[in-house]
Amino acid sequence: MIDRSKLANSFEFIVTAGARARQLLAGSTPRVEVGTHKRTTIAQQEVVTNKVEKLPYPAVIDPAKD
């Protein structure tokens, strides 16, 4: 089980791990030891061990301010 208690933002963890799980399901190479774990667990392990991290969100441009 993944210990998320030390994470600053659980929502960010879930979104990042979900995106990574989709990459793994599409055929990406895991960055941690796989063993017999499912792709979703592997994605969570990668996020917790900082093998992958979130990309910054692009700046949102408000057309009303232009």
C-alpha cells in the first residue's frame, strides 16, 4: 500500500499517478522495479519516489481581459 500521508497534495498525487498509469498502459517503460504489481500501483510508486512528477499547468488566458 502506498503511504500518502507525507504528500502535500493528495489530489495532485491522484491526478499525476492516473496520468502515469495511462502512459504505462499504453506501453511506457516503468521507472521502478515492477515485480507482480498492477500498472496503477507502479504509477503510484513512481510518483511517491519522485521518478515522475507533474508538469506545470499552462497559463490560462482570460479572453475577457484582452
